Amino acid sequence: MSIKDIRIFGDPVLTKRADEVKEFDKEIRQLVQDLTDTMLDAPGVGLAAPQLGVALRVFTYCVEEDQPGHLINPVLTLSQDEQEGDEGCLSVPGLAFNTKRAFGVVAKGKNMYGEDIVIEGSELLARCIQHETDHLDGILFIDRLDTETRKLAMKAIREAEWFGMDKPTFKKSPHETFGLSL
């Protein structure tokens, strides 16, 4: 078991686009294991490599109990139906805000051995996959909040005991969001 420190809001690695994985070797398999162990220990339903300070397009998830999975170099197709609900993040500890996401997703990518995989999901799984893919693009869920909620979120972050970094800049997702992006 290898539990790593999770990078917190304000860390520059969380705002940069991660690099594509090109080699599916022992190091990638170890990264997937580190992500999984850390995610389950946190506990969380997803964790992306940048949250461990690794700028690679890899994330893990565990929406169904004892069913962890991972995806490398994800490409998403989002449904036009949308959902709203509280969303939090291990890099923004203890805070959750109502966040709009696509209701369903089809995610294509690779597993840790370089084999093609497809994950289809809705509701919490869809939310998780979108959230973790955003991390790979340097986007935090607070970047998706409406203006008023973002102001409340930033106030809560500034008041959090773990806060200590400069206020970041906000980005828009480079992925097609079917009007769900702010």
C-alpha cells in the first residue's frame, strides 16, 4: 500500500494540463496503484494524477463499493441531459457546492496495460469521470460554478484552515460541454 499526499487548492500543478501517457510500463502501473490506494484511504470517489503532483493523464475512481477502476488518456462524449448536485474535491477538502454536469458520459481511453477501454456511466459515475478529466485539463470543479456560488466558494476556501496559496485564475474546459460550462 502506498498512500501519497494530495495536493491542495493553490498548488500550481492543479492548474496545468497534464501530458498524455505514451508508455504503459511499470511506472504507470505503480501510479495507478498509488492513486487507488490514496483515493480509498482519503476516502474519495476519484483521484487524478495531478492531485499527487504527477502531470500525466491518469485517474482512478471508485463509485461502486469495492469496484475501483482507472482510465488513462480519456476522451469524453457527454450527454445533453444535465444534472445538478453537490460536488466536492479532495484538493478542496471539506467543501462541496452545487455543480452542473452532464447526466451521462461515454469515456474512451486506455487501461494501465495500454489496452483500449470504454466506460459508460450516468449520475455519480458520470460526474466523477467529468470531474477527474477536468483535473487532467487543469480545471477544478469551482471553475464550473456560477458567479454567485463561485464567490461563496472562494470565501469558504479563504477561510479554510488549509488555505495559504495565492488566488488562482479560472479556466474554461476545452471539452465540448453542451452549454454546461460557465
